[in-house]
Amino acid sequence: MNSTAEVFAKSKVPQVEASWLDVMGDEFEKPHMAKLREFLKSEYAGGKTVFPQKNEYFTALNTTPFDKVRVVILGQDPYHGVGQAHGLCFSVRSGVALPPSLVNIYKEMESDLGIPRAKDGCLQKWADQGVLLLNSVLTVRENQAASHQGRGWEQFTDRVIREVAERREGVAFVLWGSYAQKKAAFVDRKKHLVLESVHPSPLSAHRGFFGSRPFSKINTYLTARGEAPINWSLV
């Protein structure tokens, strides 16, 4: 079987989890996705190193099916260091040093819920419970932050957010920082829970991320709807 990236390069529709294709498979037919395919092919042809790996572009969607999404955490770009990005926002592969923003997320989770800070940075357990860990841009060039912005991924992930916001009810949207807040500004707050704060980056976390208690707020919201809470513990 071809990898996701190989299929993405050779046809208009890549290997993406079936429920997502049901609601937005036509997105791959649009001109901005054709331009994105050509851009990615040119990056590889030019010898550029692109993260995450080719078969991990759509990990967020493939791990959390559309009808299982209960929480959306919105990031911006994948990590651009070697071995970090694997298709889930804020998450790194097991064994990789924790990035500063993730350290702060763990600090807030400990303060909020009393959960000990994990040493491992892989957030797969969250994704498995219905937490869609979505970056706005799904690829990046090695050591060049924001290098794949404006190439078509933003339109694609706008569609992801819009489909969840319009077709689902009772989803918790977590918008850390002005970028995420602008991207998902249209989400109906009467239909969903929208939590906003500054970004967990060390540059801003002390201006309102710490003490925002997003994890307990999400679980209170879910349980009030008769749903199981998220088990945020990673240890």
C-alpha cells in the first residue's frame, strides 16, 4: 500500500480516515490543494527536509475520526526540529525532549487537575479519546518555522474546523493565542464550548495561560452533557 504522501502526490485524494472523507473529501479536488501538492513535490525534489514524515501529514485526522471529535486543540505549525513533529499539534515523539510550550501545558495541567507532569511528550492518548490535535499548517521545512505557510494548508484546516463546528454539537474548542482565536472566530459559542487564552509559549504563558484551567473546564462541560471526561493523564 502506498504511503499517504505518495497517494497525495499521485492522486487528488490521499489516504485519510473514511469519516473525514465523507464530510470533506471534495476539498482535495480544489485548486489550492493542487498547488499544495506541486509545492510539496518541489520541496522534496529540491532536497529539502520536510516534517513530519510523509505518512504523518494527516495523523490528527486519522487518529481522531470526525464522529469521535469531542475537543479541538488548535496549533499553528509543526515543530521544525529533527525528530519532533509527528502530526499532532503540541505533541512530540516519545523520547524527544519536551518543547517549552508543552512543558507549560503540563504545568497548567498539574495545577488544574493535580496530574503529575509527564516526562514523555507524545499526546497520542489524548487523540485516542477524541481530542483533535490540529495544526493550521500540516508541514514545515527543517529548521525554518512558518516555511510552509500560505501554500494551501490553511484553507484545508479551515474546512476541518468549519465541518466540526457546523455538523457537530457540544465540542470544546481550545484556542491558545491570537492566531488560533482568529482562525476559529466563527465557531458558535451557543453550540460549542470555546476556551481562549494566551499561548502557552514562555513568551506569553504568564499573561493568562497559567491559571486558565482549560482541562477541568473541558471535563466539566463534557460531563454536564452526559459524556465521559477526558483522561488527561499521560503518566
